[in-house]
Amino acid sequence: SIGIDPSDHVFVVDRENSRIQEFDDNGTFINKWYGVSANDKFNRPEDIVFSPYGTFITDTGNNRVLKVDDKFNLITKWGTKGTGNGQFIHPHAIDLDSKGNVYVGVLMKPGVQVFDSNGTFIKKWGKPGTGPGQFSIPQEHIAIDKNDYIYIVDGASNPRVQKFFTNGTLVSIIGTKGSGDGQLLKPEHVSIDPQGNLYVVDRGNARMQVFAPVTNGSSE
């Protein structure tokens, strides 16, 4: 995964090296981090998001979420290994809504957990399955647009992107399985530009696809 800070620096989550690398917008290397301190290292981190409420990282191998400042000093952390509220097994995707609520998706456990920006558990939603509004394994990445619509990639076994309200109510479904225009195979990442266009990494088809803003209640 990558994240872009307010200075347009690009932060690459280098999972296999258990580090995060920083580049300027021309690709020049600036810095790297292996953890939040000499004694508190990352373990296969997977996602990073910058927001007015802080910078958040899914430290996947340690089954936790980290909140750091702009120098990667730790502000707070939460999560332990498990299936209860506030626990994770392979936390994978992370993003924030406009109110600072943090949405965390777990790769091998369908659904979303929601926290405030200090890590207090608020709620969870989502059930396993292949029907509308349900999630299959692996559940991939999350993106939230400026209107607080939540887009979640359903992954390899049920290739599609689902759009939700913040309460977990399904709005629409984007994509079907295949290799044609608008179809997906093993989609992984999703991002949204300021105009609301949806960019999907269609990994199984070795391509990127761009979808126009989705009208509520429709499938495109």
C-alpha cells in the first residue's frame, strides 16, 4: 500500500521488509522507518493513511493499529490477537471518515471494525457470505470518499467492490467476475480521486480500472 501526506510525499508500505519508505513526489528517496522506536518494530505492516486526526498504520504481523505523528513517533496503539471487539487476526485495511472514525478491515475475517481516532471501539458490521453486503475471504482494501461513503474490495473469491453507508448499509455493487470492461479478477486496492472517480487495482487482469462516481443504489 501507499499513502500520501499533506506535502505530497509518498509513503510505501514495504511489507516484506517490515518497513515504510518515504519518497518525494518525483520518486527521490527521503527516509525509512522500521518501527516506532528501537524496541517497538513493525511486523509486516500493510496499510497507512494520513488524516487531520493523525497517521494510522495497520501493523499486521503484530495484530494492531498504530497512530503516529509526522515523525513516526507513537501516539497510541491498539489491538491484540483474537476475534473479540478491538482484536485482530491479520488487520489489513484502514481508512478514516470525516469525523475521524477509523475503519479497520481484517483480511481473513469478513467485516469492519470502527474505532474513534484514539482507538476506542465503537461498533462492527459485516457478515461472511457472497450475497449483497456480505464479505468473502480474503477481504481486501477500504477507501472512504469525501461524502463518507465506504468502498470495500471483496477480493479474489467474489471479485467486486461494495459501497456502504457508515452504518454498514449497502449502497451499491461495482464489478462482476471476468476480464471485460468493468469486470474484475482478484481485485485488491481501491482509491478515490477528488472528483469521486474510483480506481481499482484489478490484479488478476494485470490492469487498473477507473469507474465513474457510482449513483446510489446502482451497479456499474
